[in-house]
Amino acid sequence: MAGRGRSAPQRGEVTGYLIKLIRESIPLTQEQLAVDLDVDRATVQSWESGRRSFTAVPLGQAIAVRHRLGRLGANPTLLAALDDAAEADLILAAVLDQHVTQSDIAEQPLGWSVLTHRLTDLILWAVLGQTPSFARGLPLTPPRRGPVASGPTLPVDQRHTFFAHLQVLAERAATGRDPNVLLHRQACFLAGMDPTRAAAAWLAHTTARARRRSAFHTWSPLWPDARSVVTSLANQGDPEPLRHFIARAHPDDACERAALNYSAYWVGEIPYRQRDDSFMPGPLIDWHGSVLLRHLVGRLDPAHPFVDLNIHNVWALLAARRSLVLDNPNQGRELLDRTIELLDSDRISAQSRQELTSIVYSLRADGLTGTGTGR
């Protein structure tokens, strides 16, 4: 990450807090874990607090620590997130760097590969204080006396800096002789998570600029960029640009495949990381769809900012993978219940209503009936 001769900034809050949860899942005290890892207690304490970044540990030692934690009985879900936690710390350090306006844009790790849901969750764990979805329901922290941090949450001033710097990076990535489309779209997407909605006006301007320069007749690298921006606007309270994108930016099979491949990648059905968006319009061959269907069904909620996108993706997924609900009838019944509920909502688009009606017809044609219990 070093750029222009400067040392790479380092942080360790996300990795450190995850290591604490991993230790407590065994469960061991800091002293006991230090003995098992053949390090002193101060080392474990500094890793968990983030004062000494675990990402600075030599690779061989880090691998050995992970294997030892696994043998000690660490929660496998938490242990599997360590690599993403280290990348989250790397991204946080780069975005929060005070030299972000002058640093080499190519050295921004936010533009090095396509984000996944788990990695994004880990970044937002620190920025927003929300528990990652993969960890919800896990017994994360045992009861104890006194106030206890509930996550690797950044101070308020650093949260504001994070979102302000994302706008700087997005603008820098969009200009110059060689625009970095991936960095631009991922900075815009994360900026849309700002709970203050301070990014709304800026994102609206970005959307208007994108519409002037592009009309999608098929997939192009600007397609996922536009999708991320309108998705962020929906998260900021304006669903209309996203609805317009769903209606106008899926003119052919390449765009529909892109939407599904990206969604499958996002939820982890494509297990290997992609360095850019070029995989999106390819054939639907590297994933099954059951994880994606479960993810989407769980987000068929009229209050969800992306509800129209979730509806469209379910509709497209079932068109491409009809057997998914036949292979998992319980999932199909839940989908039918949620679909019927959504049809009573006034918070979805006309296109979403048509797609939901098609889903209901298809599920009933397959012999599925709802549970009648709703949510």
C-alpha cells in the first residue's frame, strides 16, 4: 500500500475484535490463549485492542495462529472471516488516510478487487457499529461485568471522515486519463451507507452525469457502476433512480446474467475473489443459487431500501433456476408468503408488482402453497 515513498497506514480494529470473539468462542482467557500460541499476554491484548495490527504479523506466523485457533475449537464461521477482516482493516486505513487527496489512486485497496457481502459487512461493522450478518445469532460475547465494547466501532469524527473521504476517492477515480471505474462504484456504494444521508445530493448529481453519458444497450463496465450509484441513492431514501435502472438497464441477457452473477458473487456462491467486474456478463455456470435465493427471500421486505432490486433478482433467478424452489419446498413456501405480503404493500413499483404476480403464479403452478403464518 505504500505510495509516493510513504509508509502504508495500518489499522487493526476489525481483525482485533474478531480475534477477541474467536478467543471467547473457544473459550479461553487472554493468558490461556497466549500460552497456547507461545506468545506473551501483552501480544494477545495488543492484537485484540488493535494497538498492534494482526495484519502486520508475518504470513507464516499468521497461518500458524489460525491453525492453532482451529485446533483449540474456535468457531469456524468467525475463523473463516479473518482474511476479510484483515482486508477490511486495510481498506479502512487507506480511506481514512489524511493524505487521501494526494495519494496514488492505484494504491487504494478499495479498487483492487470486487467487494463481497462479508467484507462489506466487516467494514461497516467498524463504521456503523452493526454486527455483520454472518455473525448474527452466534454467541459472540459471554456475559461479564461492566461496560463492554460491542464491536470495533470507530470514533464519531472518524466515521464522518470515512464518508467524506469516500466522496473524494469517487471523484478522483472518475476523472483523469485512466478512470478507475471499480474504485468509483465501490466508493459510491459505501458512501450510500452514510446514515446521515449527507451523500444524497452528491450521488444524485453523479447519477445525472452518468445518465447523460450512457444508455445501456448491453452490458459494459459502466453498467455495474451505474447500478451501485442508484442502489446507494435508494439507501439514501430515493428509490426512483433504482427503479428506473431496473426497468431500463436490463435490455438483454448479458445484463440479466450480470445481475445474477454479481448477486451470487456478493453472497459467496462464487467462492473466489474477482479483480474486476468483467466476470458479470458471463454464463451462469459457477454457482447453484440456493444461498442466493435464501439471501434474497430474507430481504423481501417493503421497508428494505433495495426491495425492488431484490424482487427483480428473485424473479430473474427463478427464471434461470426454476428447480431451486422444487429442491427446497420450505424455502418456496416462505417465498410465497413474503410475495403475497408484498403484493399488499404500496411501497413497491409497478414492475415489482408484475414480477411478484409472476412469481406467485409460478410457485402455485409448481404445487406450492403458503404456510399462512406470514413473518
